[in-house]
Amino acid sequence: MMSGRWVATGRASALSETAGKKAMPVSSLDNDPDKARRFREMTLPYLDDVYTLARYLLRDASDAEDAVQECYLRALKHFDTYRGPAIKPWLFAILRNVCRAEFARRAASPATTVDDTVETAEQTPLWHETQETPEAQILRERDASAVRRLIDALAEPFRETFVLREINNLSYREIADAVGAPVGTVMSRLARARAMLRSAWMAEQEPTK
């Protein structure tokens, strides 16, 4: 699977340079330097990954930066409740809540909803993952702007699931924990997302008549 860092625009790297100042209230850190140290050590390595997901969810670089900052503020506020061991899905779960609030703010008109009924593992085709899926090959071979355009065209929640799996390298269980859905539902969403992306990619390969 591919790392999310190569599809970032560079804004995440710039954000990481000031994350300690922008994303954490100084007063809170001064009151508990050990907490500040532990928080930075555990969360800042995933800043680019959080930004990448925010960028795909919100489809706007500035909104993504704001969402990441709010995500880290909330993560710091609730850091004492974190019990581990995987902090990356925990950060993604917080980010999703931040993005939901942004979606609600944007909702001047009703958004198109996706049929998201709970699916069981029995309803979902199970497969043995190869080392590299055709979709991962697309991610590797196409330039970042083309990749982003194809993924942006995916409907929710398929875009989110695809990014978490193919770009951020989360396991099915970690994705399920992050999005609050059964593993079977995650697998079904991923299968549909891959099928949509594959169809879009193949359509672009067809010669224009």
C-alpha cells in the first residue's frame, strides 16, 4: 500500500513546523510539560496523515488546515482519556467529528446521501489481499494531481474508506474503530470504492472517438 505523504501538497509539512505552537494551547502545555512532550511524541508523526485525510474529506486545503488544528486541539484536551495502543485511528476519529461539524456548517442545501446500510461480512466478498492491488498501482503510477482528482470524485463514505486503507495504510479493524462501523461494512465500502476508482481509471484510458 502507498503512503499518504507523497500525495500531500506540502502544506502538511509546513503545518508540522508550527504544530507545536498552532495546535496546542500554551497555558495547557506549561501546566504539564510531561504531557506536552508525550503528546508531541505520539501525535506529531501522524500530522501529515491527518492532513491528507482532511484534505480528501473537505476538498479544500485551507479548511483542511483548520480541521487539523482543531483536531489536535481536541486531541490534546482529551489526551488523558487516550488508552491506546493505536493513536492514529484515534486521531482520525477526532478528525472525522471535526469534519462533520464543517459539513454541517456548509450545509446550506441538503447534501446527497449515500445508501449506507449495515452490511455483514457474509454479504461482503472476502478476498486475499495481494501485495499490491490494481488501485495501489494506479496511485503509484499516476501523478498526484490526477490521483487526487480521481479520489475526489468518489462518493462518501467510499472516498474516506479508500483513503484510510490505500493511502494511510490502516487495517480493516483500525478503519472500523476510526469510523465506528463494522468490519464487514468497511470491507464492502472499500470494495465499492476500488470498483469505482477502477472504472474511472479505465474510462480515462479509452481513446476519444
